[in-house]
Amino acid sequence: MRLKACVAASLLLFVAEHGAIAQPVDTQAVAGKLYVTSWFGNAITVVDLAERKAVKSVPVGVQDHNVFLSPDRKFAWVANHSDSTVSIIDTQTDQVAHTIAVGNGPRHTYFAPDGGEAYVTNEFDGTVVVIDPARRSLRATIKVGHMPHFPIAVGGRLFVTNFGDGTVSVIDRASREVVATIEVGLGPLGAGATRDGKRVYIACHNANHVAVVDTERLAVVARIATEPGPVQATVTPDQRFVYVASDGRGAVQKIDLAANVVVKTIAIGHGAGTHGIAFSPDDRLLFVTNTGLGTVSVIDAERDEIVAEIKVDVAPEGIAFLRR
């Protein structure tokens, strides 16, 4: 009885000091689906999270690299790197509704917050194209740096990572002019931003760090060392952390935004080729693509533990979550 009382007292003290003990997330209770690209499969895999399995394959273009949801969640835009197109999937039917020719080597799509414009980077043209989503036609072409990879709209500006020259091009979205070029580190790829638009976090693949950009000063204010080969940096919905996918040793790292330090490393596995990141809106689940394994890791974001592995098509890279 004394032992039980001591254990109970210790548990109460722990809860008082640290908060309630997090309970494991039931992934099968999550009402939603994932859209996952396949670099060599030329298709989007649709994953039903309640069933924890792939339920459909949607043919798209050649070497589909990224998938991004429109703000109204009615369409999933897929950048097809090797046939110069974007496939637009209707999320109600999970069928391609339209295909747009955009330029040579499209990598990523991003939307203006109001959904009025979409932006696509063309790696081999050194450009970003501006698309009218309603008419599905090109509005403008903007010249940026060498091998542009990821565009992200932050307020009235567009930040574009240029993998080939270690810079970020800053574009005024109204005038469509490049207003600044920021040196961030070798091989910048994916990026994430805080909701208030004050910080942009950029995964610099060849420099093995995340560059933190102050969007008012248009300057790098910190460089956070990571595992080898960071690919994507994504801010959590609660704005407290950034998760970084790294393909060097197959890991995901968690950065505390208040301190700009890595506080957790989640090992996926050697050769995993950890690449894309998506969150469930309630901030409890993190979904990570593993290019080398052909899987999606489902991570409990409160415990930072892998709770499920879902088999998808070969060489998955991009990923998006749609709540039902």
C-alpha cells in the first residue's frame, strides 16, 4: 500500500510540474487522406488514414515531385518535373480535372493566401510562373536565380529558394519584380514560414543547416545545424516548432523556434531518403515521405514517435493531407 501511495504521489507531482501525460494518437480515428507523389511511378497515391493503406493511384505526369492543395481544398496541384506540366486533381473524385503547361522542370507549387494566384518554380528555366487558378492560364513569368526550387508566399512577397546558387529571391507579388536576393547557404530546397510572416525557415541541403530569414530585414539571422541533407522545413500549426526532413541519414529533426535549437531527432532509417512533410490540422500527427523506402511514416507529434508505416508507390517525395 505504501508503494502504491508513493507511486500515485509521484505521478501527481509529475503531472503538476509537466502537465498531463500525452496519450498515443489513434491514427485510425483520423478522418482524412493523404496525397503522395511518386518520382518514378508517374502517379499520385491516395492513402486512407482510417484504413492505413493506399486505396487509389491517380496517373499524372512524368516524375511528379510535389503536391499542394488549393486554399479551398478542392484541388491538389501536382508538379510534373519531366514533362513541364502541372496536373490538377479534383479532391472529390480523385481524378485529374485539368493539366497546365508551365515551363521546363517544374518543382513546387504554392498559392497566394487568398487563392487568387498560384506560383510554380521551373528549375531548368530559372523562372517562377504566375498562374490564374480560376482560368488555369499563365499570367506572368518572373526570372529568378539558378535552379529555383520552392516558392512560398509571405504577406505581399514571394520567397523563392534557388538550389543552384545558394540564394533566395524575394519578389514583390504586386509588381512581380525581384526586390532582394539573400544568400542563405548551399543548396536551399524546401521552406516554411511562421503565420505572422516574420520568419522563413529554409532547408539548405548541401550546407546541412536551416537558415532563418527575418522577413523585415531580409537577412539571415540564424543558421541551425541539422542532420546531413535537410530537404524540407515545415512550421507546426501551433507555431512552436519546425520539423526538418533530412535525406542524408534518414531522420526528422524538431527545432524549438523560441531557442533556434534542435530538441529532438527521430530516426527513420538508413537509406530512407526522408523528404516531404505534412501535418494534420490538430497538430498531433506528422506525415513524412521516405523516398528510399517507398513509405510514409506517421509520427505522433506529441511523443515524437513513429506510430505507423504506410506503403505507397515507389520513390515518394511530396505529400499533402486532406481532412474529411
